[in-house]
Amino acid sequence: MIERVFMGWERPLIETAAAWIAQRFRTDDTGRGIDFQQTLVVVPGRRFGRELTAEIVGIGEKTDSWVSPGRVTTPGELCGVLVDSGTPMAPGLLRAMAWGEALRGLPVQLFEHVLRRRPDDASAAEWMRLGRMIDGSVGELARELLTPDDVAVRAGDVQESGESSRWRSIDAARPTYEQLLASARMADGHLFRLATIRSGGALQTGGLREIVLVGVVELDQASRRAIDRCGLPVHSLVFAPEAEASAVDEFGCVSRAPRGHVSIDSSCVEFAEDVRDGAKRIVGRIAAWTQPAGELSARDVTVCAPTPALAIELGIAATRVEGLAFHDAAGEKLGGASVVKLLAMIAEFLREQTVEALAALVKRPEIERWIESAAGPEPGWINRIDQDAIFAPDVPAREYDQRDGKVAAAVLELCAGLVAAPATQGTGLSQRLDAVVGLLDTVFGAQELNDREAGAIRAIADVIEECRNGSEWIPNIEGWRAIELLLEGVADARQPDSSTRSEVEVLGWLEAAADRAPYLAVLGLNEGMIPVGRVEDALLPESVRRVLGMPTGESRAERDAFLLEGAIRSREKRGGVWFVCAKRDEDGGPLKPSRLLFRCDDAEALARVERAVSEIPEPARFNATARTQTPDAKAGAAAFPLAPLHELPPPAEVHVTAFREYVRSPYVFFLKRIAKLEELDEPSPEADQSRMGKVLHKVLQGFGPEQSRALKNEDEIASWAMEQLAQTVNTLPRQRSSAVRDAQIEVARRRLRMFARLQSEHADAGWIVHSTERMHTEPVFLETPEGRLGLRGQIDRIDVRGDEWLVLDYKTADKPMPPEKTHRNADAWIDLQLPLYIHILRQMEPTASNARAGYILLPRASAEGKIVRGEWDDAMIDDAIRRAKEIAAAMLRKEYPLGDDPYGSGAIARLCGVTLVEADSSDDQGASEGADSEGEDE
Amino acid sequence: MTPRDRQPAQANGAPVVPSVILASAGSGKTFELAARYVAAFERAGRSPDRILATTFTRKAAGEMQAKILARLIEASRGENEVAGLKGERAREAALSLARRIDRLRVQTLDSYFAEIGRVGAGELGLSPGWRTLDETEIEEVQEEAIDAVCRTLETGTMIAILDALNLGGLPMKPRAELIRRAKTLHGAFVDCGGDPSKWGAIRPEAADQLSEEELRGLLAAFEALPAVLTRGGEEHAVFESAREKAAACAKTQDWATFYTLKLVQAALSGARFSRADVPASMADILKRLAAHARARTLDDLAIASRAAGGLMTVFDAKLQETKQARNALTFDDMPRLMLSLGEEERGWIAFRMDGKVDHLLLDEFQDTSRVQYRVLEPVLEEIASTRDAGRSLFAVGDVKQSLYGWRGAVPELLEGLTTRLGLGEPETRASNWRSSQGVLDAVNVVFTSIGSNTRLDKFRSSAQRWQSIFAPHKAARDLDGFVRLEQVRLAKKGEERRVDLVIDRAVERVVEIAAENPEWSIAVISRTNAVIPPVIHRLKKRGILAAQERGHPLMDEPCVSAVISLLQLAEHPGDSASRYHVAKSALAGLLEMPSAMDDRVADRVSRELRERAAQSGIAGILAWVRQGLEGKISDRGRDRLEHMERLARAFDSGSQSRIPDFIRQVHDSAVVDESAGRVSVLNVHKAKGLEWDAVVLIDLDVAWDGKKAPVVVDRGEAGEGDPLAPVEVVSLWPPKEAQACDPRLASLVDRWTSRGIKEAISCLYVAMTRARRRLEMIIGNEEEQGKRLSAAEVLREAFSGVRTDSGKPGEASVLYSKAFHARAAPLAQRARPAGATTQAAALNFAAAAARTVVGLAPSKQGHRAAMHAGALLREPRAHESSRATGELWHAWFERVEWKEDRNATDDELLHDAARFGFGARDLREQMALFRGVMSGPLGGVLSKARYALRPGVPRVLREWALAWSDRGSEQGGAAGLVQGRIDRVVIGMDSGRPAWAEVLDFKTDRVTPDRVGALAEVYGPQIHAYRSAIGRALKLETAQINGVLLFVRPGVAHDVR
């Protein structure tokens, strides 16, 4: 017989239930005490249970009584407490693994009814994911006293629903599943309870004498049957007044009959444009509640965020307000823990085993510390490996023989137990797990961990242990796949952390509804949040649940309506509830207002509909954001200046190619040539154009006077070039795809064949190579009023024909432009490389006064390959040198304005403000002149 | 008449029959859809789950949802009527819908398909927990798939593919080229059903090609032909030059050029060349060579197309594998998967969706793609064919507003929908509820004559076709209006940025309008995205904060840019440019970075940042930075950093952890500027579906023609009338030489180009029809445009000769200007309800204990548990058996009240042991050990005799649970609820009151007698905690309570002092 005790709504349930328990279990047997040690107390959640016990302890302290607390459990665990006595039950992860394995063993024709596409057989994680889904559904069925076979039979009554075959297949996998668990000396708790209850045997109540249900609004069939059968007296403390008796069933749980009215006060509901706006409104409401200051403490307020995304928004909104911080009671997702990220990185390294993956791994602080202690690398090693990885990402880690090769060796040794191929003996899951433990143990060593990290490692250790129980089922697995399995195991786990005095708790809906804080702010009074909405489940969707009589979205809505009523009514006299209903979610998708909002009288409901669809009066704004922008913008500009300079001496010497940079953007010239800054790109799986250009240049450098004299015929030249190329490519770093590498080499071959043709024609025209890679031995200067500036330049090739001199530069880009286009725009010089080469040549070779310059274009299209000169006469070349001197003078004056066309691929672009739409050069630049990054016409 | 009064024809009370409506811009489409929804709602017995309404964007779905409810509310007040409902009936309907709002299904097709994916995962072959990829991830997945392709392909095959694809030679970066190709070709591959045999199927006849020998012979004969002479008997220089060119082309195998040479074309057509006849002998040779050239040109294209199809086959397979490995899909995958379902499976999914759709309302139907249509087709046909009164179909759209061809939209599906479904003629809506007649007059000027606009002569049929679906627009309400078309002088090349002047003028206009009409909403609409940032920037300079429809790039704030450099420095300590950026910003102080040039400092900072990222994630770094920058960044900067932090929190909790991945995400992110006002700047695609009081059109000089597609698709003759006809041929975009070789290719190109022109006209139409009252169009001057076809040219032509109000003196650049004066007074602005919450920037909470009640275990008190990784990792395993053993021994000891009492039987001990999973042998060992302990000295501690000399009567409590509170630390530490279960307490009861007590705790550690003392140190705090709790409970001094640790394995009892 169940006694329903109505606790009313005058006070929070925790207080009234604690008082009831304290009263009922008062004893003077051994001094004054509250003794309910032999009572099973069923509460809505663990957190509620802790608070209830704390409240009873508080009563004990006030009445000078000791407290011997009862066994506290939740509705989800209740059946297990009453039924499971004496049998070891498999934890969830092991069940998921076992289901995965059982399904893997199903014949194809049966498996296809479960999932049309078979997961990758090598991926234990994917099978576990599938197993987790099946386990969840089978467990849920069992709680409603149903088996897969029952579903198959009942679904068969629903014409052409397709469920029968699916559940028959699942049922076919069940014996294997149970055998697998039995082999680990365990059983499935849900199925065990189902069988026990169905068998009608007596239940062991393990010394329990009573059961008290506190605010339990929902109970599955298995728990109900277990309660009935255990024969213990049951008291259900219902969070409602007696007038609500019809709203609950004999267990005190919410009945499925629709609740017509929910006492939401319209004046306590705000509509927000989106959840971000909603979070600000919640913060504003808390601010309003705390006026006048000092009357409320943080623990007097609770915020409800039905989804994790809302909790994030609240956290960010709180940063706007001094003195406010939120504590998300759900804790942190374990996926974000450092050790989990480390494992993911190790898995990536194991999968790829390239220098790129090595560089990523050693940059994890845990690995970095370990290497420094274990391998003793030279200072700056991280930077070196990083740069090597950018240059040659695909070199296998075991072939990494650069200066820090011992780092790679150490990492490979560290991962040895995970690297071996799966076919090797002793590479089953068990061995892999041992290797993971060993690896983490080695990396972390005797290092003292803080609570957060220790918690994460403990959780990982638990997952490892759970996987270990099923490790015999997986006799062979690659190391990275084993880690993938572990990561799948922790995917949904969370790590709780404790709050401090000044933090406001953020709770999920069910916990918030039962919370005791006098002020409750609810963000997300929306469909799909409160109430939870339709069940979109791949195995047990709403329609199937209805056929099976299982809880549905509809029944959950009634539960939520009941909880909402209690949450509101219990705060009527001692605090308040504030609701925010958002129109859009965090991604901008439309949200619907909660249907519970319209469970009121008709006029009010219509008024609410109107508010819900009308414009939001004004966006919620903080005083801070309402401030004018201008002064702040200037402050921001000072803190993050555009094109900041650094005091450095002017250049004594520059390369001839630097002039182009200066013309384009003197500031970029400063960064690259004066400050000598380097921006690093991410590694690319293929060699970039400049690297392939260097390969070609290296080959072509070899075509000097001797070759020029000896090799005239196109085929001979080509043959020589191919031989040179073959030698050069051996020095190229390895690429992940040999096809890409080989295709790039083929490109080089074709360009060299093109060269052979051009060279042959050039030779036919009487030209011979005078020198290659020529550098001036005596310094060459540009004289300016500010002093002289040295020139540096290495000329690719100098040809002669009689008394004619020709400076040539190889151009190997896919679509190189002729000298005229690269050097001049309209009437202005934009590059001075070739004229300056001529200038240098004239200094070196007094007879070269008539020298001209051009490019050997070796482009992608064979027909476009040619030798093309810059069509400049002496006057133009003199003009170019004059311009070069002007620029040199500006360089010596240290004039580094941003210029017309600042550029860069990373930080240089950012320093120039290329990424800033609103960069205002005139205001921000200060000393730098002529900047104009606005209005880029892309 | 007010907007509330407006009623599109037949909407109210209309029978709910299958119907298609072609609704022009501003004709109240959403308004009518809402009415149709209400009608369907009534017909469906007010059961919203029987109705599915879809639209193209999530925003539009939200608006439609609101509009349905708003119309019912209006009708319930009796102000209006909706679907025949007014007053009480409308009120009932509104309440009914609101109270079942969970079942209201107004959504995008993508979200509807995703819902199907969730409940039909098994049938669709989707692994549990699948998700959709975001834009950044889609690119990553494509690149991964290409990398997999590169690993799969043999070098020779890859080079052959690249050679075939790149008639201009092999690129230096083959991987990059393959990625580019894959991104542009994959859509066509999906469109042809993944059938590579469709690629490149336009092939020349094999017989046309000459053998090498034939070719050599013909060439020799060609060159040996006598020279063509002029009438004067001299060698015809032009002719001979052409002949040499032809010979050169033939020798270098440049057949594409050969075929298009004028001499060759003259020979083929029999025409004269350069006023001379082509000699018959030469013509014969040229014809044969031309046939060969044609065959070779087409063959090259076919080979390239086949290579592309082959590449796509491998790429598609790898793409699916890559997505599968990530357990993720794109939105486009879902309908493709659904098409693979059999009828039976579709039926199962319908059941799982929990409700058959009886009423289907499809908005923006012109944007439906083929694959989406095919998925919907069975339901459409079913509803249309049954003509069941309980079912309805309503499709609405406007072919004139079809802008999404590049994304797969097929407007022809809307045009042919009624025929396809056997319905009557589609209805049209041309009354305009949005704009002033002044604006509509300008629209009518342009589009009623678009078919004869001389600028569109080359595309006459496309323009005429467009015009044929346009009916002059008529305003349905009186509004003042003003329209102006003006041209600004564009600078000469190299003088100044050409677009700037148009932008400057647009900004001027916005400033003017905003000053004159402070309540108006204003939009600047462009064709491309490139001009949006400068417009926003210049508006800001003039004091107007403008919004970008999808938000501004997150990177457009200096502090964000510097923080990216900071993250880059963490990832790459050698990135000296990033280091410099950080060191020159306010971040330097935060990082204690005194020098911008010091490598060692950079190494240290980089390392510290990586440590911080490992400890608290990237979000942790960002939160720390944000706090450290308080007072140094603008509010806008702070907004940006907050948004970045929001992204980081999601990123940190996901599977990725590498900083470069996060940086990439930031680069791709946009954020809505909360401080932006009533001026929007956006492109025409984003503007669709929206309206403003005033609209300024810019970027009208963008060329309409000359664009190439990656591929052309031929659906054969059937495709002429049926957009769903299967693909017959997919060809890479044919160069003009190939087009000259085959009229089919030329026709495919024409078709594609025509479609592009139609879409361009639609863009202009959509842009112009966004304005309610004022439309400003700003174009460049004619001379500088080089007469390229563009919206500017079309407008210039359309308005030439149209009567215009006289421009003000000095405004010679105004080509059209007209004001329209409404008869009625303008509508009053809707009063904005007050009540915004302005929020405090600081809170002051009263001091209180921390909120969370933390459970504290006495067994953990006093000493921290092992906090080293090795210990923690081995803890579960090490303790697994000892924990079970411990629990077993506790259960056995619990049976013992006094040693002197009856001993437990073996059966009882075995019963206790059942739940701990011991093997028989282990259990026997444990039982023997237990019996030994009980009979040894330790057993004596459990003896009643032990307390014989103490006052009072000893009483035993076993497994006594106690709870007490721990106040926590003053510094805000957690309050603790301490709960413990004390193994055994013996209480001496004297005169009914406790006089003394002894706490006994069993320990099953494997410990030797000499180590007991050390271990007792560890357990000491636990026993003290128990003593303290018992002292409080029994009102005893701690000194009156003994504590004893019973180490059962060595059989030692240790008193705890």
C-alpha cells in the first residue's frame, strides 16, 4: 500500500520533505537522533538527494540530533536496488561493447534490418556507438517490462511499420550479447530485472524497511512492479497540495491526463530575439532581483538552462556584469579534458606517423615536458621540429633524421606498444589498453596533478577498466583504433566541479524544477526545452512508443507542466520565477514558444501569442554596450595599433627583389626585410610552387658556359636536364601521396623539356651562357642624398652574343608574366629587379653597357614557353635606376608607410590590417603615412 | 486600406485544393501562405501534425510561423478574416494552434529531411549520432577525400587525368588542382546519378580521324599546292600567310585552332577567302583535315570530360568514406540518401515520423532542386491525384525571383508543376502590397520591355521569355514614392578605384535618406560581396552603423586579429611575425613580453600559452585575454572576443583540439553586430524575401555575360520540356573551338548562358522590388563600361527616353528621377512598445555559503587520494579485487554482533559472497581466512569480553550510517555534507545514556605487520572524523571514544590515538 503525502506548495519540497523525514524517523534509542538508515529514499536526482540529506542534517543540528541517513537513490536506479541483490551487473560501456560485438556477428541479412550500412569492421568505436544505441533502447524497453521480441510482436500489429524485422534482428543478437557478458561474469541489469520481475520470484530488500519517494514524478513499469512486489511500506511525498490529488497516480507520479492550467504570470515572461539576447535578459533579471544590494546571496538564485548551449550563453553574458558568475552544475564535458585531447593527438600520431603529426604531438605540454626530461633535446627543439613539419610534413616520423631526430625516436619508443601492427601477436585490446596506461603513466610520471586533471584521468581510467572487461572480444586492434574506442567511451561523460560561494547555479530543467532557491530564472521556455518535445529516436520514435505504451513527448509535457506549476507556486510568497522565451536558437534557427505558456485562460493565452509573434520591444542591452562607440574605438586603436613600427637601423644593403616589396607596401618591406619577420603557414600535403621553383632553379643553375657550348641540340639538352633533375629530386622530402610527388616531378620534367627547346633555339640564335648564379664581388651601391645603399643580387644567368649582353631570370610559375607586366604599371615602375641586375652587371662588366634583361618563361602551357626581354632602352633603364635611388633614399630615411597594397598570408596581413574591414588608416596610423587599407576592391 | 485589410484574391475561405500560385514580389506570398495554412489547419481538424509547410531559409520559416499566428490573432479581434475565420472561430483556432504548437511544422526542407534522418537512421544507413557538417568542415572533408584519391591513384593515372583535364599543361600543384576540380564538378556528378559513363559522351565519329600516314600525306600535299595568286598574278600574301598558319597548326597538332581558322571555315562553307576563291584541290585537303581537326578537338574534350567523370567516381567514393569516418553528412546528402529508399522503406519512415502529411505547403518553390523534388514527388503526386477533400497541396513561388541556379535550384519545376501534377493553370498574383506605385512604375519600365531591350539583343529569346512571365505591377496601397537612376563618372583605369565613386554616392544617398526619414529602414544592395565592407566602413565614417545580413567577419576587429596572432604564436613559436604583432599590442603586457624581437621570450610565451590551452582549453585562453584587456578594447572588440570565446567553448568540447583548426573556424565566422542600426548592407541573394523603406542599388556594373560554368549538362530532347529528364551527357565547359565543332555543344553553352542571363535579370528584379518607398540606383558612366552587358546597361537603355522629372541644376548625371505622390496620407509608424530591460553592469550579492552541497567521504579526509597519473590509472584495476574483497569481508563482519554468539554457517557466508563474483577457489580461500581471523586475536576485539571492565552495557551498532555537515572554507570553498558508514561502533550505555564508545574499522589491505603503523597514519584522519561525528551524535567528548583499526590480513588491531 502506498501512502501519498501531499507536501503543498508553500515551501520548497526539500524543506518539507526533510521535515517530514526528520519527524517520522526521530528516535531516542541511542541519544536523540534521526535514523532512517534502513529506508530507501528515492529522489529526482543525485543533487537533490545531497541537498535533502544536508537539510535533514541541518534539522538534526538544530534539534541536537544525530542523523543516520537512508539509502538515497534515483527513480532510474530504484528497480536495481530492489532487484539486483547479489548479481554483478555490467556497466554501460561494457554493455555497449557487447551489443556491438553481438551485432557484428549477426548474419548480413539480419543485420541489414537494424542498419542498412554495415559499420567498418576495423572500427571498434563505430560498433560500440551502434551498441550504445541498441543498449539504450533495449534498456528503456526493459524498464517498461518489454523485450525486443515484444516490440517485434506488437509492431507486427502495426501494418507495414518495418519495426518487426528490426527488433527480431536485435532479438537474434541478444543471446550472443548475453553470452558475451556472461563470459565477463556479468549480466545486463535491465534484462536481469525484467526476467526477475516476470518470473514472479520474491525480491531481496537487503534490510530495508521502508521506501520514501520524494517528489518522484515519473516511474517506469519495472520500478512500479518492484515496489509492489517488495512488500515494503511506501510513502510518496508529493510536491503539491492535496487539491492536486487527481493530477497524480497511486505512486504520486504525474498522471498522463492533460493539465489544463499552468500558473505562469505574464508579467514574469520576457520574449527574446534569440538565446543570446535571452541570456542577457536573464542576467538583467538577476540584477533586478539583487537590488537593493546585499539582500540576496548567490545561493538564493538559480538559473535554469535546459540545453548546454544555453549554459554557454549565460556564462558569456555573465562576464558583462561585475560580481556575477555562473556555475554549471552539469560539469565540464570530459571531451574537453586535457588528457582526452592528448589521447586524441596520440591516436592521430599513430594513424599518420608523419613528422607533421609528430610536431603536433610534441607541442602538447605533457609530451613536451616528458621529452625534455627523457630525451634532453637542445633548446629551441620545438620550433625546429615545427618548421621541419611545415617544410616536409609527410616524412615518416621514423625517418626523421634532422637535428632533433632523437625526439622522434623517443616518441616512437613511448608509443611502441601501440605502433605494432594488429596482426602481431599480443596486440589485442587488452594489450593496447595496457600500452595506453603505460604511456600515460610514463608521460605524467610522478607529476602531482590538480583536482581537475586528476578527475579526468580517473574517468579515463574507469573507461579503460570497463573496456578491459570486454577486451577478450577484440583479439586484434590497431593502436589508434583502440584509443578511438576509449574516446568513444568518454564522449558523453562529464566531470562535475564544485561551485564557490558567489556563483549562481545553472541547472538543467528537471533539477531546476525541484530546486529550493527562492528565485528561479528560466532561459528557454520553448518547445523542445520545456517541455522536452517529441522523441526523435532512430529505434524508438514517438509512434513506436505510442504503440508500446511507453512514455512519449506528450506524457513528458504533462510531467513538465506539473513541475512548472510546483516551481512557480512554491515561490509565490518567498521569491519569484522569471521566464525568457527566445525566438531563435544559437544558430539562428526558429524556436517555438512552449506550449505550456498557453495553458492559461483563453484571453491570456491569446495575449501571449500576440506577444510571442510581435516585435521584440528593444534589444536587451547592458549599460556598457549602450555607451557611445567613438572613444572606445580610439582606445581600441591605441591598444591594437595598425602597422606598428619598431626602432631598427636603416638597411645597409638590400636585395634587388626587395624594391618590388617596397613599392607595393613599404611597411611589408620593413617587416620582411628590416625586422626580418617570418610568417609560417600550416603544412601542406604537396610541395608549393616556390619549392618546386627552387628544384627547377637548382637544375637550371647547372646549365652554365660549359653546357652551353657543348649542348646545342634540344634532345641533348633535355637529356642533360633529366639527369640533373633525377639527382635533385632525391633531395625532395617525402610526400604522403607518391602520386602527387611524382606528378610534380613530371611537371618539372616538362618544364625542363620546354627549357631544352627554348635553349636550343636561343643557342641557334647565337647566344651562349657567360655565367650563372653570378654575384658581384665588389659591393654595388645606389648613391642617394641620404647616403648609399648596398645592393645584393644573384643573377640567374648572363648570356652573351658578340658584344651583346643579356641578363636572364628563370620564371617557372604556372602562368608567369612577361617583364613589362611585372615591372611596370601604367607609367610607373612597380618592380626594379631586371634594371638593377643590369646596373649590377654594368658594375661588374664594364663592356656590358648595352646589356639588356629578360625572362626565360617556363610556364604550364608548353606553347607559351619563351625567352622574353624587357623592352627598355637605356633611358628607361636610367629612369628605373633613378627610381631605385628614390626608393633607396626612402629606405634610408626609414619611411615605412602602409602603402597601396599591403599583403601577407598570416600575421603580416594582420599587422597591416588587411583583415579589418573598418581599419581607419588616417586615425590609427600615427606616424605611418599614406596607408589605405579601406575599400579593397576584391 | 491598411496592411491588415489586404486580402489576396481567393485566399480566404478558398477551398483547399491542390494549387500552384505564381506570386510576384511583394504580392503577399507569406500572407497568403499563412491563410492557406489556416485553411488546411481547419480542414485537418485542427491537427497541425497533418500539415507540413516548408520554405527556403530558417529565418523565413520563423517568419511564416509567426505570420500564421499573427493572422489568427488579427482575425480573432475581428479586424480581419483569415481563411474564412473571424472573431470567435479565429480565436478558437488560434488557441488550438498555440496549445499544440509543438506539432506546428513550418521548417526548411533541409531541417525536415534531417528530422527524417534522425528517425530513419537505420533505413538510411546512418550511424547513430550522425551530424551535419558545417561549411569549414565541408572543405576539410573535400580535401581529405582528395588526399585519399591521391593515395589511391597510380602516378600514371593521376598524370593522365591531369593531362586530360588541363589542356593547357600540367599544373605545378596537382593536389590543389584536383581539389578545385572536385569542388566544381561534384554537383554535376551527383546530378547525373553518379554515372561516369555520361561524362564526355559527345564524341566524334572515329572514321573522321586520319591515320598518321594519311595526315603526313595530306600535309605534304597541302604544302606542295601551288601558291594562290592575285588577279594581278602575284602571290596572294594574305592567302599564303593563312595557308602557312594552317600548316603550322596542323604540324603542331593544334587542331582546335586549325578548325576555327577563317581559311578552313571558308573551305568548309565554300565561301571566298580574302576576296579569292579557295582552290578546289586546297579545299578538298582542308575539308579532310578539318574533319580530322573536328574529331580531334571533340575527342580531346570527351577525353577530358571522361577523365573528370572518372575522377569524380573515385572522389565521390572517397568523399562518402571520409564523411562516414566522421559520422557526418552534408545537407545535400540527405535527399540523395532518401532517394535510395524503396517504397516500403519510405512507408516505414512515414510511420516513424509519427504522422502522415495530408497538407503540403511549399514556399519558394522556384528554389527547389531536382533531388529535393524527387523526394517530394511521391507525396505531391499522391495528393494531386487523389483530390481527396482531406488533403491539399499548395505551392507558391516566383520564377522571376529565381536566383539560386548555381546552388541547384530549378525554376522550371515550378513552371511545369501544374502540368506535371495534372492541375489547372497556376494562379498569378501581381498586386503589390509592398511598394509605392512610384517604385513599381520603375520596375514596370524595366521589365515590361526587357524582351526588347537592345542591350539584350544577343539574348533576345531569354529576355523575351523572362518578359513573358512578367505582368505589370500595380500597387495595392497608396504610398509616396521616389525613384532615381543616376550615373557617376567612373575614373579611368589606374587613376582611382573605379567602384569607389559609386560607393561614395551610395553612402551620400543613405545619409540623406536617413536624415530626412529618421524612422525608415534602409538597405544598400549589391550584386557581389566584395563591395559590402567598404560601404559599411564609409557609412560608419559618416556616423551610421550598418548591419550585414549574415553578420560581419569576426576577424574585422583589431583585437581579434591580434588574438589570432597570439594563438598562432602558441602553435608556431617560430612565427616571428605573429610574435611581433602580439608584442606590439596590448597583449604584450598580459604576456609579460617586453621585447618584440627576443626569440627566448617568444619560446617562453608560446610554451605558456600551450600550457594554458591544455589546462583550460582555447576558451580558457580567450577568457583570460578578455579579462586582461578590460578597459583596453572597444565594446565592439569585446563583443567579438566574446563571440570567439563562444566558438572556442564549442570547439574545446568537441573532438578537435588543434589551434590551426580553431583559427580556420574563426576566419570563416561571422558575427551580427549588435550595435548596428536600421541600415543594412547586403547582397541581392541575402536581400530576397526582405523589404526596406528605401533601397540603394549599387554594383550594377557587374558584367552579365562571359561567364563560364565548370561543366555543361545535356538532358537530350526530353530535357527541353522536362527538367527532370535524365542527364544524357556531361561535358566539361567546351572552349569556343569545340563549340564551333559541334552544334550540340554550342547549344548547351547557349542554354547555360541564357539561363545565366535570366538569373541576372531576376537579380535586378529582386533588387528593385525590395523598396517600399524609395529606390536609388547608382551606375557608372557609359564610356567607362566598355559596353559590356550589365544591369547598368540594361537600366540605361530601359530608362532612355522615359519621361522624367527635371533634375536639379548640376545633376546632369541623373538619368531618371520621378516622385510619386500617394492619394492617402502615409501610414503612421507602428508605435514601438516600451519596456526594454536596461541592465546593471555590476551585482552585489550578499555573502553566503556556496550553493553546491558537495559529498565528502570521511575515508578521503585528511589525506588526498593518489593524485599521480600512474596511481590513478592503475587504481581501478588494483582496487577491483581488493574492493570486492573488502566489501565481502564487511558483509561477513556485519553478521557478527559478538564473537561469542553463533558463528555464521558456510551457506550464509556463501550467500553473502554471491554478488561479488568470486570464483569458487578464491571464495574458499577467503572463507578460510575469515574463519582464521575470527578464531585468532583479532576475533577477540569483537568479543563482548573486551568491554567487561568498562561501565554500562555495551551495545553494538554495525554499518552505522552517519551524516554531518562541514562548513567549508571561509574563502568560498564548498560546503560539505559528510556521510560515512562506520563498520562497527560499540556504545557503552549507562543509565540509558551513552557513557563511552569505540569505533572499529576493518581494513583489508595487503599489508605486513611492520607496515601497519605507517598505514594507520593514512587512515587516522578517517577514524578521527568518525570519532568527532560520534562525539557530536552521542554527546560524548572525543576522549571518551576509542578508535581501532582492524587490519584483517596481518591480524593486527591498531589503536588510533
